[in-house]
Amino acid sequence: MAADADRPPVVLVVEDNEDNRELVIKVLRHRGFAVVGLETGREALERLAEIRPDVILMDINLPGMDGYEVTSRIRATPEFAAVPIIALTAHAMRGDEAKSLAAGCDAYIPKPINVRTLADQISAVIAAGPRSAS
């Protein structure tokens, strides 16, 4: 699901911390992305068809349903299984990146985010194209 040439890429940011979510939204909008921010994984699953994101930034430590579970459910949905998902997490311990990738994430960005490189990291994931269906 690639962005059309006549519209900016749509980024879905799933982040329960309002300050973190607003920072990411501000940085990405400044760089020309269309951004939708949601607080919970359940909201993300319910609104996925409406939002139709080109890429998803998924906080791993979400209340209720964690980012690993949300990612797994998105991957099990044929229409959205190929949408790139980037783990966005404060979990920066040894093995956390591998765990995120094993859960179905395409990339891993540790917090605190680097506001200078975030948009480029997301652009690189979008440029890599949709993941192949497994």
C-alpha cells in the first residue's frame, strides 16, 4: 500500500503517551506527512480501514493490548498485512529489537526519538515498499 504521488504518505501513530504522540505528529507533519495519532491498539484496529495508513508507528508498551499483539492482529488481516510497521519503544534492552521484528515489525526505533532523523527513517521504510505476505 504505497502513497499515491498526489497525496502525502499517511502515518498512523499508535502511542499512549500524549506528549510523545504529539511530538511525533508535529515532527512528521512538519516534514509533509499526513498523520493520525491514536492512543490505544484497540482504536488502531477499529480504525485501520478508515485511516488506510502507508506506515504504522507502533508503541510496544500500550495499555490493554500491547504493540506486539496489535502488530500480530494487523499481520493476520489480509488487507493490511503488508503495511510496514515500525516499533517505536522505550524497550531498548538487548533482544528487544529482535523481539519486535519477530512479532512482525519491519523496523525498530528506540525512544527517545531523534527528531532530526525520524522522518528520514520512516521515508526509508516506505521506500522499501510493502512487506511480502508470509
